[in-house]
Amino acid sequence: MKNTLRQMINDDVGFEDITTNALFSPGIKACAEIVARESGIIAGIEVAEIIFEDFNLKCSKGKYDGDYISKGDSILLLEGNARSILTLERTVLNLMMKMSGIATVTSKMVKKARSVNKKIKIAGTRKTTPGMQFFEKSAIKFGGGDSHRFRLDDCVLIKDNHIAIIGDISLAIKKVRQNVSFSKKIEVEVETLEDAVLAAKLDVDIIMLDNMNPEQIKEVISVLEDSNLRKNVIIEISGGITPENILDYAKTGADVISMGYITHSAASIDLSMEIKHLL
């Protein structure tokens, strides 16, 4: 992670922070504070600590990843070289604000869905920002959600385009079992009742019901239950699920709701950094 974070800093700074370096001599030291400007779930504190400590800045946490924050709360205190504090400010805040926005939206979706289905999980999707997968998926976890796959090597997920090329769900599952370790779960994306039943009969671990409406999902689950195929398979639902309709989907009896919304549509939580005094 350090190398990724260092590259982010390098991309932002370039050769030097010309404003800061022109104004302040290298020996000036300061105390600064990261403060919440609105309420939500904080995320990215450990990431910020890694960055600051990499530049020999001393950190003191007022909150921890996953904590609820209110406007005015002190999130993090730091002490050390004033040049470093000011140079790192924007990158650190941008990361924390983005991660906190995702954590906050995830938390809201978890609470909403579990008000009607106490066991349901809210998961992310791969609709993440390239290069930011780890940070965005971690934020989902801090918000009480499930990260789903961090990367393509986490789990088999046979999607519609895989099936379009290979031509058959049964053949796709067979080839996966021949070529992928037994330690990896197998998930299949389906769009019809018939394919859901077929996948269940072929003993996959997870069936993703893609772009089905709540009534169609209820029908699939009912048929699987009547056929004694339900208890050994995880039912995930995905596609077009938003804060406005999540309750309808949570009531279907599915095990997992995966939402691209919680990463691609989460608004950042407003945080600021304030210089408190010189040391």
C-alpha cells in the first residue's frame, strides 16, 4: 500500500510544492487537526496515518475507521514539519473524504435493508475507480458492508459475456471446475428462472440474479425452495438497486444485495485540515 500512496503523493506534488517551499523554511514545525464538517461514517484514518508517518509526522487519533462522526469532531491530530503537513493535505483529505462518503452511504443502505431483512448483506461491485479498488472496498467494510471481490482472482464469477462466448452455462461451470482451485467459490450470473435452477442443480456456490425485479426474484427463490435447491446456495441480487427501491429488494428473501451505487454514486464527506499552532 505504501508504494501506491507514495505514487499518489508524487502525482500531486510533481517536483515540489512551490508555494509552500517558497513561503516556509524547512525547519518550521506545526500542529494541525483534521476536522469533520458534516456527519457520517469516517474511513481512511489508517491510510492517512500511513502517509503521515511515512513523512515522519506524529499522529494522534480522535476517531477510528468505522466510527460515526458529527460536524466539528476532531478526527486526527498531527505534529511535525509544516512543509510536509501542507504538501500532503489535499491528497490525504481527498482520500479520506471519498472513503468516508462510501462508508456513510453503505451504512445507510445496510440499516435500511436490515430494517426488513435482518440477515441480508449489502455488498459492493467492481464498479470502482481503477487504482482505488482497495480503498473503496475497504470503505464499504467500514460502513458495515461486504467488499465482494477485491480483484478478479478472489472468486469465480461467470457472467453473461463469458456465457455468450462459451455458449453454455453447464460447459462454463465444468471448465471452471477443471481449471480453478477447489478453494475458490463459484458464482454464476443468470437472468432467467431456468438458468437459476440449472445453476443450482450444478451445485454452484452463489447465484447472482441480475437485473430481475422483486417479483421475479421471489419466484426464483420459491421455485428453488420447492425443488430443495435453496439451502445450499447463496442468492445474490444485483442491477438497478438504489436507495429508493432497496427495501423492495431486501424483502425478497435474498442473501446478498450488491450495489454499484455505493461506490460510483457516493458523495464525499466534507473534511478539513486546520493549522492549530506552531511548535
